[in-house]
Amino acid sequence: MAARSPLIIVGGGLAGSLAALALAARQPDLPVLLLESGETFGGNHTWSFFDSDVPQGMAALVAELQPVSWPRHRVRFHTRERVLGFGYNSVNSTALDALVRARLAGAQTSVEVERLEADGVVLRSGKRIAASGVIDARGPDGAMPGLELGWQKFVGIEFAAAPPEPDCAMVMDATVPQIGGYRFVYVLPLGPERVLVEDTYYSNSSALDVAEISGRVRALAGERGIAGAELRQETGVLPILIGGNPSVFWPASDPIPRLGLRGGFFHAMTGYSFGLALQIADALVGLEGPFDSPALAHWSRAQFIAHWRGSGFFRLLGRMLFRAARPDQRDRIFAHFYRLPDALIQRFYAGRLTAMDRARILSGKPPVPLGAALGAMLGLRKGSGA
């Protein structure tokens, strides 16, 4: 009997790796080949998430990634400081890489794919690998045509130093000078002698001056008494979804299924993708098949369209942030948001707001000029797509 052709996932970043791991665990009879162009799976990243972001079916897999967890986390603004009493967690790409290598025999790095086809992939070397189906889980292709975007960008440095508050993550300290857009500092105590300091910006531009911002990170660390050897550095430029046309971004005629940022699977207001990557992987392994490109393309695009339709309020908030607020006053929007109850904030980050939640977020004294806010709302409706 001829060997069954594998399902090929091209792109061993977060979404592709999680999907491949979940399929290996829960669809063991389906051969899966994971191809990554880089030297490691997951790149060089730290992904953070709340307890409520993890679907029950993916909890065991997340536990295998050995997340660092904190029972509480802190936010700080000029007008407000608050400790939120619900769990916050981080995992890193080193753990993801190790788990993929341990669990997936069909996982390969340093593989350059030239072309994706419905029934196979063609490598840059000219070799063709036949497949039962092909999933595109690579990073986004350029500026993500069809989507109107802002950006969250950062540089982080991990120091061999004792963290200032070992049992509490500082997820948003916006008391720093507001330059380059909405700016805040992120301090994660990863261990007794490990702390990650990130300088983060919500900016209209995706350009990231790594040298300049890494210098700011070192200065910020020094101001907070964090002194030690630099263990590693990471950077990121995450899309924030403001508007666009989903049919331009992902035409219905596209025969290749997508995962991750390539498929628009990220939180519209934060750019974070860990929770959505888990949700999509959990849904994927629950399919009865067939695991071929046409069926998976139809399924994955339907998942994206559902996500798009459920993200309308977040796109509105994005327009208010980037269109209605002055760059140096965007922190007021986040300070206004963090007056709300813990449970609502959890639902916000999980993308599961109720109608009452949406009303409460927009209630109170507007943190941006009313006329500008109304303009942002009308602009969203005009260019929201379908």
C-alpha cells in the first residue's frame, strides 16, 4: 500500500507549530509535515496571554510549553495605577522549538518553499513534495493588502537580573514620555535572575529603529534598578486592525488555506495572536476531514470571516486610537479603559465582549474629542468591508 501523502503546513511560527502539535496529539493517523524557513520553530519571541485565552482542549499543550505565570499583573498611568487580580502568563519560542522537535518527526527547519499548490509544495531547490493538503502559516506577505492597519511595535531585552516585583508582571507602564505614539513599558519577571524589559509603541508607522529603542530599553532598565548581563533581545511589529475589505485581503477564490497572521488571525486591538492560534488549532483538530486544500481553504476562510465580523467593535476602537487621538495623548484611552471591572477586561482581551461591555467601554467622559471620535466611527462604517 502506498504511503499516505502528508498534510503540509508551511511556516513553523506560532500558529503553524501549535496546529501541527495539536494534530499530532489528536489526529495521530494524519501524517503532518511542518516546514520552516528559519533555523528554529517559533523564531525569537515571547508570547503572553491570560488564563481565559486558553481553550479547554488546548490546556495540556500549553502546559507542555512550561509557561511562566503570575497570579496578578499591574498597569500604571499618570492618572491611575492598578493591580489586576487574574492570571497572566508568558511562553517563549525556545520552549516551542523544543516541543516541536520532540513531538514531530515530520518537522524541518531551513527549508525554502518557492511555491504552494493545492496538492503539494515546490521548494526553491526545484524539488516537489506531494501533499493531501497544504496550509499557508507563514508570516504576512508585505503590508497585508486589503487591511487598514496601525502598528504595535517593540524592542525587548532580557537581563540576568533580579526582577523588581517577582510575583507581579508589569504589563503596561505608560508613565514614560509619550513619544512615537502611545508608549508603555513592559516588565516581565521570568525567574529569580531573569527579567524582560520591553519598550512598546502604538504607532502609525511600522518602521522600527532597533538601535535607538534598545538604547531606551537599557536606560529604562537602569532607572528601575535592573542591572545585569543581556541574555537576549527580541523585536516585534504587530498589526492593529482599523478597517479594510476582507474579500480583498482573502479572496474567496484562494485555494490555499491559511493560519496565523497570514490569515488575519490576530486580536484587532492588541495584535496578539496566541489565544487565537490556540482557538484555531483546537477547531482544526476537531474537524472530521477531509484534510485537503479545498475543504480546509473553505473552512479557514469561514473562520476568518467570522473573526472579522466579531471584531467590528475592536476596529472602531482602533480608529478612535489612531484617528481621533493625538499620538502623545493616546494613553488617555487606555487609562480610561482600565477603570473597568476585571471580568470585563478579561473578556476584552479574549475578544468576547457583550453588548453591555461595549456600552461600558464607551461610557463616561470621552478620552478623545467628541467630534474626532464621531469622525472615527463614521470612517469605520464607510470602509468596513463585508
